Amino acid sequence: MDLYIIVFFLISIILWPSVTSEILTPVDPPTDLQIIDLGHLGPLHIRWKAPLSLTNKKLCVVRYQLIYCNVDSTNCKRVITRQLQHTDGFNLNKGVNVTIQTRVKEHCKRGSERHSDWIDMVYWPSLEGHVDSKVKNLQCIVYNLKYMDCLWQKGANAPPDVNYRLYYWHEEMERVMECNKYLKNQGDKVGCHFHSEELIEFSDFNICINGTSGLGPVRPVYYVLQLQNLVKPAAPHKINMTASKNGIIYLQWEPPAGEVKPHCLEYEVNFSGKDSDWESKIVLEETTITLLNMTAKSKFCVRLRATVNMFCADDAFWSDWSSTHCLTDYSDEEGNAVVKSNLLGELILLTALASITLVLLVAILGCWISWKQSFAKRKLNMLLTEQTRSIKKRKCLSYGNIGQMF
Ligand SMILES: *[C@@H]1O[C@H](CO)[C@@H](O)[C@H](O)[C@H]1NC(C)=O
Ligand SMILES: *[C@@H]1O[C@H](CO)[C@@H](O)[C@H](O)[C@H]1NC(C)=O
């Protein structure tokens, strides 16, 4: 920071004569500032004239700096232009404040830019009627990029006989149009239906809803929409679910019919989780997923919904859920998860039984052989003592005990 100050100081000393001369010849602000409503429900045209003092001078650069925003807003835009006019979209529910100054560079090679004082102007759109006579809670949804429905609610302080009207404009329209197809509830206008040809994406879609009443003026209200952020796709359809070995579920579907590009979609897959809750997975762009039937229930269900992904819009609505698809009562290749768990149990039981049988058989065989041997020996060799026989018997008993252990 200090370095900057020192550098600035040095430059000031070097340029001292020119700086003083610049201070002595002030620049005048522009004149005749005007703010003109083009009648397009948002855009305002700002124009001005160059200060008289500059008209016959040979100058390097003359530019104008504009700062504008709504009256009580701090989110102002700053524009520097060589033109004598500027057009931009505004929120006409409030006053608009525009300030402007002239900026001049007398010599192109050296010298800093000098600027005039600011002049400002406030533009007030016509705001007659009670503030709560205007409609409220406008909600617009672009269904599948095919059509748009906008719905509103009557103002809290609207006259009972109020007759609202909706007007709209975007940059591809020559002039403002009134809603072509009102949505009505018991005779009252509560919304407007727009066809796809009337819509525009990635550009301001300006709406004004005003109205008439025999009891006095009705406050107009303005909206500026970006329609690509209000899209609600149709639900995914043609859902195809197959189960393979080991409880793996293969799910496939088709992107919802309509104008939303498949690469702009994102899906949420709901599938049977533990207990009766859904588990959820997000799938970007793809239209397949493999799931594992972890819970090994005999019934496995899925449902899907779609939305526009973050690569195609800043915001979007979720579609409705698709119908729920279930695999029930597994047969042949289906439902292996259930079969698998039973098989495992049976396998353990069978192995256990087989081992017991084997051990028993070996024990019996051993008994039989030793008994047979001792019998033969007794017959052939009468010299064998009683002791020897009792040992053989004990052996037999111990084999029997092993068998009982299992
Ligand atoms: C409502 O707005 C439209 C479009 O700006 C305008 O033509 C019309 O005169 C207005 N109606 C009323 C009653 O102010
Ligand atoms: C469903 O998926 C199976 C296996 O991938 C396939 O053979 C079948 O043709 C699909 N059916 C439909 C209607 O897409």
C-alpha cells in the first residue's frame, strides 16, 4: 500500500504542470438526460447529450459513466460507454435511479482521465391504485418446454369487481401482447396459458398484470422471468426392470417425451429400502442404473422423476413421480435374492447332516470290525484271556460316544 502511495507521489511531481492545468479546466456533465419507457414492460431507454463545452474541442476520448438501479436497491449496475444512449431491463415495480458523468482524456499519450460531477434522475413508473390491489404470488411453470401456465392470486385489498389482465413482451416480439388464453376460476381470471411459440429462453420474459375496476385504479405489477429456469419435465416413462442373479436389479427407462434435451436431464430413482421407506439415488443424463436388492424382500419397487440438470439451467422443477413399478413373487430368473438366502441356510444344514452321518457310519464300522476281529480271534485262539475281550468292548463303547456327540 505504502509503495503505491510513493509511486503516486512521484508521478504527481513529474506530471505536476499537466495535473494543475487539468484541475483548472473542469469537465461538464452531460445535458438533457432522459429516461424513456419503451412500453415493453421492463426495458427503459436512457439518453443524454454531450456537454456544450466539449462540442468544438479536439479530444482524445470522451466517455460517459452510468450507474443505475432501483430506488432503494444497492445492487447497482455500472456502465461506461462512448454512446449517447443506453437501454436495459428494469424492475418497474419501483422507481429507477440513473446517475451519469462525463469522462474525458484530452491527450492520448499522457494525462489521466478527468471526469465531471454526477447528474442524476429518478424515473417513476405509474403506480396508482392501492398497493395490495395488485395480484400476488405469480407462479409460472414451463411444462416440458411445450407450454407455460402462470397462476396468480387476487390482491388482499383488490376491489371485488376487479378484472385483471396480463400483458407480456420479449425481445422477439414487435409489441406487447395481451394473454391469449386466460385460465379462469368461477369467471375470475386467475392465470394465463402460453403456447410454446409465445415463449423464449435465455432472454427476459416481461410480464405486467394490471386491471380495471369500477371502484378505482388497480395497481399494476411487473415480473421479469427467465423461462429456462422454470421448466418442469414430464415424468420418465417406459420403465423396464429386470432382476438377475444375486439380487441385482437392472433398471432402464426412456427420457420424458417433450422438448427438453436428454443431456439436460437428471433423474431421481426411488427404490425399496429398509422397512417401508424409499431409498434414493441421483442419475445424471444416463437412463440406466443397477440396484442391489439388499433387503431381500420378495417385493422390490422403483419410481422415478426427472428435472433439468445444472448444466442447462440455474433452476428447475421436479417432474411428477412416474408410476411405481414392482417385481413381485419372484419366479425363474427373478427374485434370486430371496432364493439365495434360503439356499445358504439349506446348504449349511445339509453339510452338518452329512458330517454327522459320516462320523456315525465310521463309528459303527469301526465297532463292527473290532467286534468281528475279537470274535474270530476268540474262536481261533482259545488262549486269549478275558482281559483282552474287555479292552475291545471298551473301544467299541468309546466309538459310540463319539457318535452321540454329534
Ligand atoms: C395495462 O397494461 C397494458 C400494457 O402496458 C396497457 O396497454 C394497458 O393500457 C394497461 N391497462 C390499464 C388499465 O392500465
Ligand atoms: C427390457 O429389458 C430387457 C433386458 O435388457 C430387454 O430384453 C427388453 O427388450 C426390454 N424391454 C423393453 C420394453 O424395453
